[in-house]
Amino acid sequence: MTPESTGNRLGSFLGAFVLGAATGAAIALLTAPRSGRETRERLKGTLADLEENIERVPGAIRKAASRAVKAGQVAFEQARDEVARGADHS
């Protein structure tokens, strides 16, 4: 698995998660027993929070992809060292 495909999968997951959270929040706000004004104010606040969270997603994806690549490199090096030790003992 390449780092790009890992980042794309993580990005798709996070995007779906954010979209699901926003949808759930919108449904909760729209079905809550409040006046129209209160509901609109809460929606504006929720949208502002969502915008802030969306701005953080690309950075979080880059960090997660970077950690995944580093973990993959460490695992590869460990496996390579184990194979080399096994070949030395043969």
C-alpha cells in the first residue's frame, strides 16, 4: 500500500465521518423543540464549528499519513533485519 493510497483512504474516511457528524447535528437541531430563531442561531454556530473542523482535516490527514509511512518503514526495516539474521544462521 503506497503512502498516497493510505492518505486517500484516511481522507475518505475522515470526510465521511465529518459529513455524517454534520448530518446528525443538523437533524438533531432541526428536530429539537425550539423556535425558528433559536434553531437558526444554533445552525449558524454549528456551521461555524464545522468549518473550523474541516480546516483541520487536511493537516490531520498529512500527520496520519506521515505516521503510517514511518511505521511502515520501521516494520520493513525490522523484517529486513530479521530476514538477514535468519540468512546468517542458515
